[in-house]
Amino acid sequence: MKSLALLLWHICTFKAGPDVLPAQRNLFVFLLICNLLLSIIAQVLVNEIQILRAITASFINVAILLGLMWMMLRISDKASRYLQSATALIGTDIILTAAALVGIALGQVLPDVFVSLVGLASLFWTFAVFGFIYHRAMDINIIFGVALAFFVVIFAFATSQAFTVPNT
């Protein structure tokens, strides 16, 4: 487990690409479950939304992220890299979400501006890491990978929120 966390950390710090991860379905499923649970917990704690809305938003968000990755890899004729790339995407999201939650927790004792800065830094770090994964998985320019990550993350977030807005 420690070596897996270290591999994911190396991806988060741009020292390794998704190709360093084993292409194992069990690992992917384990990380997917961990990611969904952490995402649900984070949304309930931070956004103070109902558990059912958090579950719905988390599932929609992950489905869009993984679905778009599958489509992009198919289009770029790199579909064989999907399992490792999806594992990297989900695994690094766990680390990024956990880091953001720690920052937000620290914000309870520090000024509100700290929470805003942590949130902004976390968002940009997510764009950079996901863009790096796209760059390595699809053999595209890093700038294009980050731009792609920006649009994918914003689209996934907006869509998940649109489907979880309460009826008034």
C-alpha cells in the first residue's frame, strides 16, 4: 500500500506517468471505491449537502471523468492505456482531495483567505496533474493536456452539480 501511495504521489508531483502503475482491474476497482467514498465524505463535510446528493454527484463526476478519458484514448488510438490512465486519474484524485481536505481543516483555525487560497491551489494542482496524465497517456503536448483537463474537470463538475440541484 505504501508503494502504491508513493507511485501516486510521484504522479502528483510530475515525477512519473500513469505507465508506472500496474494494469490491474482489482487495483482500479479498489481505488475507485476509495475515491467515491472520499468524494462523498468531502462533499457532505465541505458542501454540507445531503448524503444522497453527494452520492449522486460523486458517481456522475467519476463517470464523466472516466468516460471522457476512455473516449479520448480511443480517439487518439491509445485505448490500451486506459486501465493504467484511469487508475492514475482516480488514484491521484484521492491524494488531491485528501490534501484539499487537510487544507480546509487547517482553515478552521486560520483566516478564511487561507481556505480560499488552498481551494484555488488545489484546483490548479488538479488541472496540472490531470493534464499531465492526459499528456503522458495520449502523447500530447502538456499545455494541451492541461487545457483538456481544465475543460473535462469543469464539465464533469458542472454536470454533476446540475443533476444534483434540489427541486424548488
